[in-house]
Amino acid sequence: MSKRIRLHGLRQSTVGHTAVGLWRHPDSRAHEYRELAHWTEVARILERGTFDALFIADALGPLDTYRGSVDAALRDGVQTPTDDPLLTLSAMAAATEHLGFAVTVSTTYEQPYSFARKMATLDHLTHGRVGWNIVTSALDSAARNLGYDNQLPHDERYAVAEEFMEVVYKLWEGSWRDDAVVRSVEEGVFVDPSRVRPVRHEGKYYKVRDIALSEPSAQRTPVLYQAGTSPAGIAFASRHAEGVFLSTYETAGARGLVTKVKEAARAAGRDPDSLKFLPITTVVVAETDAEARAKYASYASYASWEGALARWSALMQIDLSVLDPDAPLEYVDTDGIRGMVELFTTLDPTRKWTPRAIGEFVGVGGGGPVLVGSPATVADELERWMDEADVDGFNVADPVAPAGHRDFVDLVVPELRRRGRVWSAYEGATLRERFTGSPRVRPDHPAYGHRWVP
Ligand SMILES: Cc1cc2nc3c(=O)[nH]c(=O)nc-3n(C[C@H](O)[C@H](O)[C@H](O)COP(=O)(O)O)c2cc1C
């Protein structure tokens, strides 16, 4: 039997995320990102399509690499302005019953103790529907506004992240026994103190001495996602990720990354098939291929070349404005997202990318494939990606929010259901159960060893 296609919806709380400039399209209501009604509408749309989760990207600094200025990003609303991804979750959870929420939070700028409580709170309020996209961040501007002169070097950020994970696993899995909250009115005891213990963590980057503040939540550790594909990123994903978010525009490159991460996971003692891979994908669908092509042309006519270059300059931490627009980009180890630099240099040896070609290519699809066509055409393409790239599903972006997600749910999901590739109704109680088939972290995951089992 063909494996189920796992669907996540991808957004950032901003107007210019994967598709830059398309906020000007008459069908786009992306500017409503400041409204709770917008987010509850998006959540209900995705739940109607039995998506596993809404995935919310984030960045903690303005995009100021291109021409050394924030002006191009501001003009096109490229990830600037952007709001906090966590604060919409309670409202979306109240408007839905099953949809999960995978939120991006940086290990470089959070404190694990307070962060563990935030996620436990969200896991309580959503009844086990929360996931975490673990990022180490990539913008120097974030560092400059959060207490540093410059960002920590790339690989050191992953070293910090490694210790961060150890601390939060201790807090989520090891500080409170499952039966710690007794709530005995007769004995006058809410929590049995013998079932709660301090984590006593003292490491290179963090000191956390006491007990976790939150009582155990349904999932304990939120479902863990990761997206970096540099060597350090792959090593990190192979140890911690349950979901891996990819950015590649063709199946061979995606398959190469899937194979590398799975091999690293096997070497780290994990079942490689327990990691689920989700490439970022943009779908432009209509009743017929011709109508879909016309819709794509109308989207593409609003794409902003300069805005796209401003975004990719920041992601890669390479100012593309100072390079020859027609000279091929060469790989360099930057302090930005190295996986994104690889995407346009080494990942596909058959192709040379110039800054001009990058700006034109990423306009609608943001570095992932753009699938255009009727529901049957799109479903064929999604199935081809599943087979050729060996992925487990898709992180479906929305170029004209929320119309892109609505089109996908109204047109593509029924076709995928007819083919038996997506659920008609949700199964499982929590995000982890739905996404991984297991209610708690699996025994081969590093969080498991921190569990306190009497
Ligand atoms: C597809 C994809 C999406 C990403 N989304 C985010 C994001 O929303 N926020 C963020 O700070 N970093 C994001 N990153 C960056 C990384 O997750 C990572 O923490 C990092 O910056 C280094 O990546 P690298 O290992 O490829 O160098 C993303 C990376 C990829 C490949």
C-alpha cells in the first residue's frame, strides 16, 4: 500500500514569506496576519483538509543584508514586519479540535527553562497538539538586537542547541513523574513532592537547578522538527528531529538530503524511518490545467525580484546586490543558512545559479517546487515527489493567503482522498500520534532516556 501523504501548511506571521510581492495580488489577504480571525480561518481550512499541522516560520531580526539596508525588505514586506508565531496558537486551538501547530523558536535566543514552560503551556492548552521547529537562527541582525555584537559562529550555534535540547528534555521528561499531580482533597495534597525532582543541569552554556514549573502535558516533549542541512544541521537533525523540513526544487536533491539524514540517524542509533521529511512546496491549482496556468501567470506577475533577492540575501547572509547578477554563485561557508547556500550552488551539479536567476526563480515558490495544474495533475506530481524523493509529505506554502490553502483543500485534498493518499478523518489523539504513530518520544530518541519512570 502507498504511504499516507502527510500534509502541513506553511506560513509566517508576515505578508512576504515564501512568495515575495504577492501581497499585492487582489486575492491575497496576507495583510490580515495581525487578526485572530485570519489565523482561526486558516486553521479551520487546514483542519477541513485533515492537515497534520500548521507550520509557522519565524525570524528574530529585520532583513538588512541586501544593500546593507532594511529598505528593500520593508518596501515589499519581506519577513519585516513580522509578529510572534506563538501568540496566535491558543485562539487557533480553540477554533479547531485536531490540527497540530509546529512553531519556530530559536535555541540561540531563548532560555530553556522559560521556553520549556511556554511549550508545556501550549501543549496543555492544545491537548497535545504542539510541535517545535528547532532553529539556531541565521540573521546577524537578530544577534545585534538581542544582546550580542554579532551572531555566534554557525557551528557553535548548533553546540548551544545541543545543550539546550538536553536541558529541555530533562525539564519535560524527567522533572515530574506522570503521577505527580494527585489532587487529593482528603489529604490536602495537590502535588506529591516525592514525585517531583530538580533537573540540576550545569553545562557550558546553561545552568538550570530546580524543578520544571509545569506539570506534565499530553506529549511532554513537543513534536520536534528541524530544517538545517549543513553538516552540523544534519548531525543535529539525525539526533533530534522527528520531522525534517526541506527546501529543494527537484526530487534528486531532496532524495540526496533524505538519504544523508537517514544514514546519520541510523548511525546515531535511531530507526531512520521514524524521521518524516517534508519539502516546502507551492501548489497553484484550478479546475483545469489551463486555468491553473493562467492563475500562476497572474501570481507571477506580482512577484518582486528585488524583494526576493532581499529575502535570499538575508537567509544566506550574502549580499546579492554586490555580486554580478549574471555570474554563477559559488558556495561559501557563511554564518547564514548554509543549506540555502547549498541549494543554489552544490546541491544540483547540473545547474548554475546566478543572482538574477535566483531572484526570478524564488518569486512564487520560495526555493521549493511550484506545482501548477488541475487536481489530477497536482496529485500526480505530489505522488511523483513521494516516490522519487522518498519524502513523507509536504509543507504546503500559501502564496496568496489564505486562498492558496483553501484551493488546495477544496481541489487537491478530495483528489488525494480518492486515491487513498490522505485521511478522510483524523486518527490519533495528539500531534505526535498522528504524525509519528507514537504517543510519546520513541525509545531510540535522546529525550526518552531522560524519562522518570518509577
Ligand atoms: C526549509 C528551511 C526552513 C527554515 N526556516 C527557518 C525559520 O523559519 N526560522 C529560522 O530562524 N531559521 C529557519 N531555517 C534555518 C535553520 O533551521 C537553521 O537553524 C540554521 O539557520 C542553519 O541551517 P543550516 O544547517 O542549513 O546552515 C530554515 C532552514 C531551512 C532549510
